[in-house]
Amino acid sequence: MLKEVSYVPPKVWTWEVDNGGEWASVNRPISGPTHDKELSRGKHPLQLYSLATPNGQKVTIMLEELLELGESGAEYDAFLIRIGKGEQFSSGFVELNPNSKIPALLDTETGTRVFESGAILLYLAEKFGHFLPKDLATRTEALNWLFWLQGSAPYLGGGFGHFYAYAPEKMEYPIDRFTMEAKRQMDVLDKRLTENRYLAGDEYTIADIVTWPWYGNLVLGNLYDAGEFLDVESYTNLRRWAEEILSRPAVQRGRMVNKTSGALSEQLHERHDASDFELRTQDKLEQASDD
Ligand SMILES: N[C@@H](CCC(=O)N[C@@H](CS)C(=O)NCC(=O)O)C(=O)O
């Protein structure tokens, strides 16, 4: 039951530019560019414009997995888009993604733009022929979970994460509602992973790659500082799956790309070459600039 009602919506909503929330300076009720600026271009076939949020990590993990398999055509330049500074609203970025959200990919071989992380993973899986089973039934199961994730994660990020971690005040009603949903979703995954090693069955697929940055990070206690609140220890099958995926070298590399927080040795702001993981993490760059 609601304890008090403090807000009565007006007849017509109007935009209050600073509502005090953490994302107040970037959120807008209109689309399109705010400024003219071309995107940078590197030398590789694939150009990625992103940030290491869970949606961003999906793509860098996928690209590192493809490179791990020896697919040299998956070499990529990863440029940093600082969404807190509004770089997703540049004219160059909006040309790639009219929705102004990272990640966005340009395949320079074909001139194809790809936006929406699920579409990017499907594109890369089809282009290189990996991580999407050929057999129709297993492929469909992988796509079931891929679309499940794309539909479910906004309740976790925009719902639970927003109200638990970012909203200007803690409000019981939305926190309850979205905690309930986040826990229900973890239970869905936990049950699926009781008898299946991976989401689509025996094979590691794009369904696992899109899901790990959200629910893998969450169940390992790495998202929203909410491990104890959500009692993540109790989802034992989901944790087993999350730990197994975290141990993959491509996942460890992919989660570092375009990362701007955490340990400096795990932040690779831009990735243009495989050697960057050894040579260009922020700890090394900052040490070199001190010398
Ligand atoms: N459905 C989109 C969601 C992408 C998304 O929400 N990106 C966020 C970061 S995780 C973003 O760019 N936010 C910037 C903004 O909203 O202005 C996808 O899967 O690619």
C-alpha cells in the first residue's frame, strides 16, 4: 500500500532540464544530434564506438572471442564514447545510431552500420559463422535467450539499477517492484542453468555473451553494489555459469575495452591493436606520462 502521494502529474508534461538525477544532464525527451562532430576512424575492418557498460561489454567480448578463434577479419578499433559527456549525440554517432546509445558498429568492408547490441552480435555471428548454432532447433533456443535478454535487461538497468543506485532519493515502491523483477529474472536463469551448461544447451553462444555482462556481473556482485541486497549467493547455478564464463581469456580482455572506472590496470580506454592489453592500459599510460 502507498504510504503517501507527493506528486500529482500536470495535464501536460513539460521538460524540467535538471531533475537532480545522476543522468539529468544527458537525458532528453527529443532525439537527434546536439552538435556537429565526425567520428574518428582507425585502420581495421570494424569500427566500434562504445563504453564498457554491460551493453558495451557484449560486443567487445564477442570480438575478442572471434579473434581468439583466429578470425583476423574481426580486428577492430574501439573508440570511447563518454555518454556522461553527451558524446552519443554527435552528428557522426547519430548517423550510425539514430537512437544515440552505445554500442554502435561500422563494418567498413561493406559500409554496413549496426546498432542495438543484440543486432550487432547477430551480425558478427552470421558474418564469421561462430557462436550461433547451425541446427535450427538449437539456433532458435539461442535466439530465444538472446531476445529474452534484450527484453529483460532494461528492467534490471533502467528499473532496478536506476532506482537502487542512481535516483536522487531511495523510493520504496519502485525499488520493491524492480527488485522483485530482477530476482525473478535471476531465478529464470538459475533454473535454466540447473541442467544446461549454457543457455542454449551444451554450446557457448551469443545468448551467453549478451547475458553475462548483465546477469553474470550482477550475480558475481559486480553491478550496482547490490550483491548482498539481492542475496546473489543463493543463485548457485547462475554463479557457476558466470564464473566459468569469466575465466575465458576473451571475456577478461573484452570487459577491459572502453572501461573508464575500476582498477587502472583493467582500463583500456581505446583498443586499436591486440598488444594494447599489454601496453596501453591506463596504469601504463599514466606511468609513462609521469616518467
Ligand atoms: N537496447 C540498446 C541499449 C543501449 C543502451 O541503453 N546504451 C546506454 C549505455 S548502457 C547508453 O548509451 N545510454 C546513453 C543515453 O541514454 O543517452 C542495446 O542493447 O544496444
